Amino acid sequence: MDQETYLKNSIRTFPDFPRKGVNFYDITGLFKTGEVFSLTVQKMTRLVDQYMPDRLFAVDAKGFIFAAPVAANLGIGLSLLRKASKLPGKVVRYTYALEYGTDEMECRTDDFSPSERLVVIDDVLATGAHYPPL
């Protein structure tokens, strides 16, 4: 089995969760074993590297799991995007739409420079339609 298929087979789908019409893709299989997690991080590192980022932003919470080793592999900084009211200090807040509502996240304003090239690592893509496949 090729690596692409191996990784895809590590992701389980739960139809109609958390509500009817929404498919939940459970990515926890991607860090269930060292071999699968290592392959996942290697693939993500290659995908992210093509954008030549200065820093990664990791989205709360499973995004932290993937972004930290990718940032270490690339030798770049890492900042956190957290759910609203979870970070101390001066923050900027962003409200965004979900398939089934809205949510907010924040980052500290001193965690990055406006001149930096940033890539966001998240564990969930609502549609995946605008992003390269895993």
C-alpha cells in the first residue's frame, strides 16, 4: 500500500456528526502510531515548506499536535491561535463561520510581525475544497 493510501486509511469518517448532513473526519488515527504520525508530519512538512513561511500558526487544539513538529522540522517559529479568552495579553480576535454556527479565535499581537509570511495549521477543514489534499 502506498503512503497516501496508508494515511487516508488512518482517517475515520463519522457521517451526520455533530449534526445531520455533516461528516466528521476523525484524524486521531494519524497520531495513533509512531509510523503513521511520522509519515503525516513528513508529508505536512513538505506541503508547508513550499509556501516558505517564517512562522506557523497552530489552531487550538489538535493543530498544536501537528504544527509543533512541522515548525521544528522547518526551523521556524510557532504561534498559537486559541479559542476566545484563552490567551493573556493584548490579542486580536477573529470571528468565523462554521458549517453549523460561528466561533471566535484569538492570537497575541506580539506573537508575530506583520512582515512575516505565515501558514496556519489546523486539524479540521470544513470542506477541504480550497486546500491541497493530505
